[in-house]
Amino acid sequence: MTKRRAATPSSAPLTTSRAALLEDGTDAAFRRLVNGLLALSQRHQALRDGHAARIGLAGPAYSILISVLHLGTQGAVSVSDVASHMKVSAAFITAETNKLEGAGLLEKRRDPADGRRVQLAVTAAGSARLAALAPTQRLVNDIEFGPLSRAEFRTLLRLVESLTGAADRALELQQALAAEDQRGAA
């Protein structure tokens, strides 16, 4: 059995300065959270990709197809609706929906109220694939999110939505700082 070396005081800089994210003056718990979120994200994406593979799709195409299906229960669905829902660009949704349309899983129609816009709808073939997947999807989701109570689920949903907005703002800042670095290097 290998012995661990004795711990030595770390001189690693803090990765956050917010007091709410520090414990005993360290960012160790914050780092655990970040690493845990990354691990959870990777596992959740692998589960999504597994669902997609079961119905012959790539992960992003599956996400778009099921998003159109669920958004469609509330009315007409546009490319921008799906892009907003999935937090991706409309150009990405357009490219992927073209593939889904070509596969006969999604239908595109001109919006009768605005001919410049496109309405999306899942075809009968697309609905059949998603319906065939649903029992497996329920089982997997029930296991993945099984540890959550209703109150924890609602709290997690609120936190994820809040953190996603904050991450968007952090990305904007990071991109602005990178642009400044590029200007300074030129």
C-alpha cells in the first residue's frame, strides 16, 4: 500500500473571492463543486447521447427533436424558440433541423402570420421514435434524479437557471478580457 505524502501548505491562488464560496479562507469546497458540476455534466451528456443512440440520432439532434415535441404542446414552435430553450444559436438549430427534416423526423412549415419565419413540428415517425424511447428514458431519469425530493428538485431547477444566466455573463466577460489581451499583444 502506498503512503500518501504529508500535506504541505499550498500556495495555490484562490479561484474565487466571494465570501459565500469560501470556507475557512479556502476555495476547496468551491473547487469540489466545480469539479462535481463538470463530472455531472459529462455524465448527463453521456446519458443524453445514449438516449439518442437508441433511436438512431446524435445527441444534439435528439435534444432538438424532443425539445420541439415538448415545446409544441404549448403552441407553434420556431427555430428561435428552440434556440432559446436549448441556450444555443439559431444557426445551429437551423443546421440540425435541416438534417432532421431530411431524415423525415421533423417538418418545417412557413409561419402563416410571418412568411419569413419557420414553424417546426415533429413528424409521426419522429413521435414514434420518441414514444418508443420514453420507457427507457423514464427509468434512466428516475435513477439519475432519484436522490432529489420535490423541494430539492425545485431548488435545483431555480439554481441551475440562475447559474446558467450568470455563466452567460461570465462568458461575455471572459471573451471581452480575451479580446483585450489580443489587442494588447498586437
